[in-house]
Amino acid sequence: MTSMMDMPLPSSGDDVFERILAAPAGVVAVRSEDGVTLLEQFRSIARHSGQAVYLWQPGLGLSSLRDAHARVPDAQRLGQALRYMQQSMHFGVYVLQELELPLAPADLALLRQLARATTGHLRRVVLLNAPLALVEQLGELITCIDSEPQLPQRLRLRDGRWLS
């Protein structure tokens, strides 16, 4: 019989990916101390699950994490990539890395539209280590996730009640 102590804990990449999919908003800001490792974990998830996970980087454009050689044509600029995401009829997680401010007003408007889109095809736009000013501009439209594991809260007994 396997005890809970012997069971492997989910990797932070799996946990973060699940939280991204469960997010109520279409745009999710993820803060990570080690973005390279997190992207490698997402790449592994995409390869093992077959899910469509893409990475956009300035100058390189939009490419599949599952197949490193598969690039989306005409998606080198941020606006082109955001329009592709908006028009996609399929499931997809799109990770945007190395975003630089200021964003063009049209790009910011597209991000807002993607954040509001909660019906129809499931798609998530992930802003990996986005500048704080951009997160503040999008405000309540996005969901923020910290990829670092949280320490368990220590319970204290006070006046006969357990408090965290």
C-alpha cells in the first residue's frame, strides 16, 4: 500500500499549468524566479500531453513548444501574434515572454479583448514575468499566479480555536 508520503509531489510546472487552465480570465500573469525552467516544464507537458502550447518572443515570433521547429507564419510582431490567438478556433496556451513597455494601444486593446473572452474555445494567454506596469494596466481583467511553491501555513491554537 502506498502512503501519501511516498507519492511524488506534482512539479511546479504541472501545478502552474493546471492553475493557468483553471483561471477565470483569458489572460494570466505568471511570476517566476526561473522562467527558463518553467518553460522547459511547459515544453515537457506539451510533448507528453499533446496539448497546443506556444511561445512568443520578440524577434523570433510565435512557435510551438511541442515541436521546436514549428513556427506560426506572420506572427513575429506582437500584434500579429495576438490577432492569431484571437482568431484561433482551437485550444491553446500562448506564453508571451520578454514583453517590453510601452505596448502599442492596439496591442493593449487586443490583450484586453483576450482577457474578457471566457466563452467559446479555451485559450489562455500567459504573460511570463510581465512588467508590473502592464499587469496594473490590465487590472482586474487578468489573473495573477506566482509559480513559486507556497509554504504551508502554520496553524496556531488560540482561545480554543485553530487560526492560520
